[in-house]
Amino acid sequence: MRKTLWGFGVAGLLALSTATQPQQPQAPAASYPSWAFPLKVERPLPAAGPEPKTLAGSSRRYTQDQVDDLLNPPDWFADQRPDPPAIVLKGHGDALACGACHLMSGLGHPESADLTGLTVAYMVQQMNDFRAGSRIDVPRMNKIAKATSEQESQQAAEWFAKLAPRPFTRVIEADTVPKTFLGDGRMRFVEPGGGTEPIGNRIISLPEDQARARLRDPNSGFIAYVPVGSIAKGKELAESGGGRTLACATCHGPNLKGAADVPRLSGVHPIYIARQLYRFRDGTRNGTAAALMKPAADRLTDEDIVNLSAYLGSLAP
């Protein structure tokens, strides 16, 4: 492990754990928090009707069925990005089109990853880890990776690496949040009947514009509601380690925008960050470099995970 690559020496990592060798995977947690792991659609959205839909600024038209086709996602603004490889626009079998979940901007919905600002090598390695089963994603990425060729993975990674990060999530502290349900696309929507509820120790991510998000508009972002005080607590923990983890900048760079093939944390969807921390903590995320994150996550509490995710998501990407 070279200091020039990671920005730290072995001693810094040893301070967290007496066991530096890769550990055997632990059994998955009995239950993950549903706010962080949107796995089961609670009820479908009302039928959208067969008429073609439009978005301001785009000359293209798609029906809702076309928008929801994960093998052929909509490409509303082809002039806003470089020409993509075939796998980004058109899937096959279990290899869903990358642009369906990660959007044609690479920014993704909260239930997926933001791929902007990542290196080609990092993205290719994650696909290899998904393919091998050392990194687990329920319910999709393992099946997708196994059905995607190495050449397709390489081409997609090279294309997404060209896309620039930009603000896509507003992080807002709140004591109460709108009542929500998990709808189509495993996305959270506001209950039509209204009402609010205490946020508790949760992060609630909602589209800025539900209609545009449902159409997979690559320019329509999200609001992440987080507990009051969580951003400041997360900042302190990220910067100092709080005696139970490493300062995030140790590996992820002084501005948390990534270092070499260590990924960017700044401005990433908060619930995506939370999912990774839960999986590192319980040992269900393995693969390349996971041994470095395991001791960093081992002693994080659920509140720590929320606070860190809130702070990191609040940063400029």
C-alpha cells in the first residue's frame, strides 16, 4: 500500500483494528433499515396513461411504458452528453441498460449509484466484484454484472468517467418529514393524502419534482431530509474519526472528492452512502479494498451512519 496512492501509511489503519488481515464475511444483518434499502415496492403508482410524455427543453416523446423499459431507457437530452456505448442505451437479457438506473447524466436515482467522478479502474473493479459475488446488491447488480461482458463493462466505465459531477441532492435538516411510500422504481413518493411524521434516525429522499423523476429526467434532482444537527455531527466525525473510525480524508482525499481509485464521497446520495456503510460494517460488502473499509466501519453506530451520510451528501460534488 503506497502512501502516494492512498495518502496514509499502514499505521493509520492499524490504529483502528488489531486485525489487519481480510476478515471472513459475516452473516448479513437480520434486517436493514428500509429507508436506506428500498427493496420492496409498497404499492404501484397510478397508471400514467398511454399518451406520449414530454419534458421541457427536449424534442423527444416517450410513453410511460417506454420510460419504464429498463432495457431501453429514455434519452431526453442527447445533446448534453457524449455518444454512449450500446450497453448504456440498450440492454439485453439480465444486463439492463446502464442509463435506466444511473440516468443518462450518470447521476442516478438514490436507489442507485452516482457514477460521475469515478475512475474507469474503480468502476470496472466494482463490476468484477458484483460478477464474482464478493460485493452484494439486492436485487439487481449481481445479475446485471453476470450478464454484462467485460468489454461492455469497460466501455460503460470509460463513458461514465467522462461525465462531470454536479449538485443533484439538496440535504435539508428537519424534525418532521412528509409521509411517504415506496413506489415504482423503488423510489420514495409523498403520500397523496399528505401528513407528516417524525424523522427519527432516518434519511428520507424524495424527488424535487415527482413527475420529472418518474420520467427519468437526468436533470431533476432530489431532496434528502436528515435529522436536525446531523450534518454538524457528521462533519466532526468525518474530520476527526471520533475515536472509532478514521478521518474520511485519510483515504478519500482532503476535499473528499476521491484520490486515485478511491471514490468520491462529496455530494453522493446520502442513502447510497448509508447502504455502503451498513454493508461494510456487517461484512456483506467485500472485494477489492473492502478490507480497508471494514475496520473504518466496524464501530460506527446507526446514528453515526446517518450523520456521516448527511454530512457527505451535503458537500459540493
